[in-house]
Amino acid sequence: MSRLVVVSNRVALPGLSSAGGLAVALQAALEETGGLWFGWSGRIDAQESGHLHEVDAGNIRYVTMDLSKRDHDDYYNGFANRTLWPLLHFRVDLVDYSRVTYAAYRRVNALFAEKLAPMLRPDDIVWVHDYHLIPMAKLLRELGVSCRLGFFLHVPMPSSDLLAALPQHERLFEGLSSYDLIGFQTERDLERFQDYVRLFGRGRVISHGVLETHKGKRLRAGAFPISIDTAHIEAQAAAAVNKAGVKRLATSLSGRALGIGVDRLDYSKGLPERFRAFGRFLKRHPNHRGKLTYLQIAPVSRGEVLEYQNLRSELEQLSGHINGAHAEPDWTPVRYVNRNYPHPTLTGFYRLARVGLVTPLRDGMNLVAKEFVAAQDPQDPGVLVLSSFAGAARELDAALLVNPYDLDGVADALAAAMEMPLAERRERWETMIALLRRDDITAWRRRYLAALREPSADA
């Protein structure tokens, strides 16, 4: 079988205990055929970009590249995260476009391609990940690379009108046509991309998932919803109830129900709206006051960016206001924590919770929703309250689906979760866990790679 080459902005180097489910799945895929994982080293070089580091572990070679401070600031903090991230999450109002950062984005992608191309073999299968590296295929093709190239977008694909608001959008997204297969999280994301190709890319849709550019190049696209290592999460959560941190949380609740949210501190996650909805829940359903404690874990991300600083300040004010208005001497309604917890501890927290709050304003998938379901006690499962704007809502439709902008609706869903009979909780959970056991992270990557190995649309 052909060797697999994974390309991503960050590389999960061997021996790192922080590697998540995606990293584990990609490492397993690389081990099956032998492979190469290429990406940024995480290091900032004082002088220039391009210094390579190599590590071999078993039949996998990890090759990483340093970036200069200027390239990191302009490519990563700049165009990738201040331009593409808000655009792809439907937040055109937060897009900060600059020709300087766009040039850096192209420059770093070109450097990645230049360093990677000599390492590739004609029969390799190359799998490129996420919005940081959209131009990679076109740049590799220009260097003479002929092997199969696939791309997976982990974040949402917005409507074609929003994409067209980006200067240079045609040049940027034309780069996608050099891939043999483009993977999206949901069918809706695929439909939006097809609309873009037809309306703004001057191409056409030959059939569902088969596209042709205005230059006559054909490519395939499909929906491949990413998932979790379901069996691992189930076992981990069951074992975690004996961890000291989980026991301390359980004791601190004094018999009250726990509602939990775990999100990176990001404006796409809908945290201010969620806090306000919880406050609305306490007002609309006073019979539940003192019965539910809401724990929001929100590790700080991109803390140097003004928008994220403002978000953190807003959440501190909202939690203080809710607690000031509703707390009792023996009960604090909102516990707001800006720190990371080990993943086994988090799954133990999920298992304790009566309600999981996953209400992003927009999310490509949201694996916290899936992990919350997998972590539940089969005999007494909690209830997932899930935004209909998360990709996970397409699969986990047995959750209580909400519009995160409708504060009263989220408040009422919280009340419904608190009042839901055990039989209904079990029925909803069993529907969702059956899907997660069948369509786990291993099934996801095998399905995508099988599609990538199929003959090209031009064949």
C-alpha cells in the first residue's frame, strides 16, 4: 500500500502525552503504511524560517520546520487566525485583511511545499489538514509533485457570498482545485463549497461531489464527519470517577446537579450568549434555583489578541453578575475557570454532569459534544444541549437542539434537561452512542483515505 504523508500546521511528535484523538488516529494511519508527518515545529527562529528537524519513531518520520517571528506573526497569528478563522466562522465583522499577512501566508505555504516536495515519492498519498494550508496542493503541483493530494477542512465552510467578501478569494480557493479530494465536516459544508465553485469560481457541479473548474480540471469533494475514539472515551470516563479531582468536584456539588461547558476561549463558541441563557434559566425557572451548578471551563487561547481579551473580560463580568444576583451562602450558580485539565479528568467531569452545554455560534464539528455523550453512565446518562449550528448536530439529533441566539430557548432546554425522565434520557443517549460506536475516529480516517485512493475525477 502507498505510503501516507500527513501535512498539518502542528505535528504531534512522539512521546507527547497531550496528543488528542485526531493525532492518535493520524498516527495509527501512518503506522499502517509507514509514513511521514510534516508541519511547523512550534519553534520561533530569531533569524529566518526553514530550519528542519527530523525524528524517527518506528516506521514514521516526523519532519518539522521552524518559522521566523515575522512569518509566525503574519502567517499564523495574522492571515490564518485574524482573517481566515473569523471568515470561516461567519464573522466577517471580525475579519482583519492585510496584503502583508496574505503575502506571508502564501510565502510560508510556498516554503512548506519547497521543503516537502523533495521528500515525496510518486506513489505517496498526501493528506493536508485545515485552513492554514489551503494553497499547498497548487504549490506542490507547480514543483512537479504528481502523487495523490487530499485536503480536509476541520472548520465550517461559510456561504459563497461571505467567501467572496475576501480579497483574493479567487486565487486562494482556486488552490483547492489542485487537490484530488476535498473533505468537509458536513453535507451542508459541501453544498456551500459547490455553490461557491458555481457562483464565484466560474466552475460547474458535474454531479454531487464531482466538480469542474473553469479551466476544465475535475476534482471530488465529500462530507466526512470527524469523530472520536469512542471506546477509549467510554473506558476513560468510567475509570475517571475514581480520580481525586473528579471526587472533589462531586463532593463540592453537595448533591446538586452539574451542568458543564468545556470550550477554548473563542468568540465562535457562543460563551457570552450561553452565560446569559443560564441567567435567563434561573429567572424563567425559579423552581430550579439552587439545584444546578454550571461549570464553564474555558482555557485562554490567543490571549495576546484584543478580541480575546475583551471576550475574557465580558465573561468575567457576566459570571459575576449572575452570581451576584442569584447566589446563596451555600451555592454559587456559575463556576468559571480559565485553565486546562488533563483529558481523563475532563471525561470524569462529563460523566458527573446532568447537562452538557455545547452551544457554539458556529462550529465545524465540535468533538466535546461527542465526548460528552461517550462519557456518560449508561444507567443514568446526562442530557446534551447542543447548538444546531455545530456540525455535530447533523449526527447527534437526539440531543436537545437549540438556537444559541435564542436565550429563552436555551433556558427552556436547560429546564427540560433537568426535568427529563430517566427512560427518555436513556433512549436519547442510546441513539447517539450507537452512532458514535459505529462511526468513530478510526472509521472516519479509513473512509476518507479509501476515497482519496479511488481513481481521480479526471480518470
